[in-house]
Amino acid sequence: VNAAMAPPADGLWHNLRVERALCDPPCAATEPTAIGVRDGRIAYVGAIDAAPPEFAALPRHDGGGAYVTPGLVDCHTHLVYAGDRAHEFAERLAGASYADIARAGGGILSTVRATRAADEETLYQAAARRLRHWLAEGVCAIEIKSGYGLDLATERRLLRVARRLGDTHHVTVRTTFLGAHALPAEFAGRADAYVDRVAREMLPVLAAEGLVDAVDVFCDDIAFSVAQSERVFDAAAALGLRVKMHAGQLSDLGGVGLAARHRALSADHLEHLSARDIDAMRDAGMVAVLLPAAFYALRDTHAPPIDALRAAGVPLAVASDHNPGTAPVLSLLLAMNMAATLFRLGVDEVLAGVTRHAARALGLESTHGTLGVGKPANFVLWDLQSAAELAYWIGAPRPRIVVRQGTIAHRAADAT
Ligand code: NIG
Ligand code: FE
């Protein structure tokens, strides 16, 4: 369906089995359940007989017994870039490590070269082709990071493309400025000067242009130090922007403690994470974003400390981390399977990880992530029995119907 043509979802959707754990407020134990949509918002969840009388005059949509979840949320992607890194995949198969390739000027920097050379339309078209995969899987909100430009003009181009994707596809896009993703070649040996450029020039300009919803830093031994990350976070704070951090992917520099002091929305990756920083995350109300596709693609063996995070009560989100280097994955559902299989998340945790907790990792908890009365209508009808099937099938489930931003955005027949 062309987003501009999608019919409104207003009316009473009935004959549904809704995911009770994600109803907000909790819905009575009636089944089948109905969801009432009015003016593009969820206005009612409950028994069809108890629906407010105003729905009598609105259309009825028979859900045919479908299982219903909130629209999915992918809270960590690097969706906009040019080129690919299939050649580096081949090098890794021949024995090179991700860090070796990065230190030799490949890795993120090879995507930066391709991206700088691409115009806005080329970047837009490539990202729009990729985005279709997320939309077909029932994703209703997606975070898109910059970070393959590493200069003002190209970072701006990436963020503009991200904004445009949201406008043209009727999907909620949250932009994250990741200028501190890697050290660009022209700053080799001058990391502090580059961080200055990010914090004092790029971020304030892009924020003033309304292109930045949040700010991220790659804090790791092949990227930026804790002190450098702090300068970027201070600049974000001065602009009133929330922060998040790529942390603990290859090494633990202790950046999560800094992120907690800055009340970060999330820390992401977290394969290497200390007990002290887990407590700091909990105390700061941060979300732990797990990225099992990157773990899988790098053949990592050191899983994040899931049990300790769970025991501390840190909310766990699951995201694709789509990027051309470490996570060339075009499926959030596959990342869900990997979170279960590789990280041993339970079915309910996986589902909360791509809905309630993912929304919170983006600061979108008031509009996304639950079947919440008053929230914009974002929900998915699946031809599945339960959440277990969402995590269980590898590469198969497709929604029957996706209601996104109050419109019927996809039906199974056009999900291909
Ligand atoms: O999330 N960790 C840093 N950034 C990406 C990798 C980006 C790339 O290799 O192009 C990640 O894994
Ligand atoms: Fe990432």
C-alpha cells in the first residue's frame, strides 16, 4: 500500500487475541477481544459487547482470531549508508578480525567513503528499499543513527534522509546523531580535535536544524574513550538532548557509568559490562539494548550478562543493529529469534524487548510499545498462536495486517 493511500483504521477490530502483557491499562480477561480505533488512536480494548456506543456507527473489522501485538519497535539501526561490506565479510572468513579490518582503515571508514560519495537521493532510495523489510514485519517505530558521514555535510544528509523516510512511509522515525562513531581519516591521530568538531560544531548545528532526537557515542577501544564520550554528552546536555551509548561491544572501558550519570536512555551491545555498571543502569532507569545479530555476525562468544541484568531489574530491549559491517540483517524478527537462542531470553522478554522496552529506549513510551488506550493506533495482527511463535520461526512470520499510525498500512497480500 502506498503510505499516502493507506485507508484509516478507525472502527472496531474484533475477534482478536490480544497480548495481555502489553495491554495498558491491563485489559479484562475476555477473549476474543476487540480494539476500538477512533481518530487514529486506540480508544478501547476489551470485550466487543462492552465497547462504547460510538463504535456502533464505525466500521467493523473482523480479525479472524488473529493474535495481536503492539507495533514492533526497532530501537537501534544504522539504516542509512551507501555500499556494502561483503568484501570484508570475505576477509573475515579468511581469518581477519573486525578490529584488524577497522585498524587498517576498513570497517566503518570504508562505509564512510562510500557514503560521502553518495548524494541524498541515492542514500534515500537505498534506505527506503531496506526499510520495506521492517515495515513488512510490523515495525511501527524505528531508530535511525547517522555516523557514516563524520563530517557536517554528510551527517546532515544522513539525518535528512532518516527524517524523510519517516515522512514518506508513515512510520515513526527517531533520529540519533552518532558523529562519534569512528575517527575519520582526515583526523587520524587527532581524536580530541575530532571530538571537538562533533561536540562544538556538528551537534549544535544539526540540532538547531531539528535533525537530532538523541545523541549516541561509540565508546570502545577501537573508537572513543570515556573522556571523549563525556565531551559529546556534555554538549548534548547543553542542548537538552537525551543520550545513549554503544558500550562494551569489544571491551569494557567503563563508559556505561558515564552514560548513567547522564541519565542515558540506553546502553547498547553490553557484551562486556561490570556488576557496578549494571547497578548504575538500574539506578538511572536505563534500558539495556541487546544486539544479538552483531554478536552472531562477529561470532562473538562472550554474551552480555543477561542473568545479572535481569536480576537487577534492568529493562531489556532487543534491536537489529542493522548496519553493513557487523549486522547486515534485514529482519527484527530474526534478531528476536537470536535473542532467544543466543542470549536465552524468554519469549515474554523477547516480545517486551521489541515493544515496551524498545519504546522506552527511544523515549517513546507514551506513544508506542503497548496496546495503550489513548496511544496512536500501531498494532499487528499475526496468523500465529502466541508470542512463542514470533521468536520461534526463523525467517517466516509475516503479519496478516499492520495498523500503523492509525492507518491500515499492510495486508498480507501486499506484504511481499
Ligand atoms: O553497532 N559498534 C559500532 N557500530 C556498529 C558497527 C558499524 C559498522 O561496522 O559499520 C555496531 O555494531
Ligand atoms: Fe550499532
